[in-house]
Amino acid sequence: MHECAHVLLHLTDEDEYYDDLEVDDQGDLREKEADDLAGETLVPSERWIHSGARATKSPEAVKRLATSLGVHEAIVAGRVRHEAGNYRLLNQLVGHNEVRRWFPDIDWK
């Protein structure tokens, strides 16, 4: 959704936009704009502020909110983890280490 937000917000007929993953984008207004639009699209602030997922960070509350929003539970769990600054929370809902198994030749250390 973040990349779709870049297309909507930053790609024009007159201007090209390249998201360079090799450079630090801290402070780049375009990155914040894309983050904000993606977040608001997937988990609207009004719903997030009043949700049990935000308050309790429990798997059950995350699943309830995700179901009510029509998004995958990993989306809501990712929001919880991001806002808490704790990426160990809710590992069971985000497919922790699932991607790595598809790339057995990479040394992840």
C-alpha cells in the first residue's frame, strides 16, 4: 500500500519518482506522506484510536479489528508493533520467519 501511495501522491506526467531503498529516507516528506496514506487507507485513525488492538495489543483484539476492517491480521499486528516500537509483539500473526524459508541460500546472520 505504501508503494501505491507513492504512485498516487508522487508520480506525475512531468515528474519521476524513485524510491531508493539503498539510502536513508529519514526526514523525506514523500516517505512520510506515503506512510500516512497507506496507514490511513488500511487502518483508519478513527477506528485505530478506539480499538482494543491499540489498547491491549492482544491477538484477539488484533484479529477482531482486522476482520472488521477487511484486512489481514498481519496489517493490524504490524501497526501495533510499529507504534509500540516493539517488533517482537504478535509474532504469531505476522508470519515471523516465514519469508526466510523461501530463500534457503541466503545467510540471514
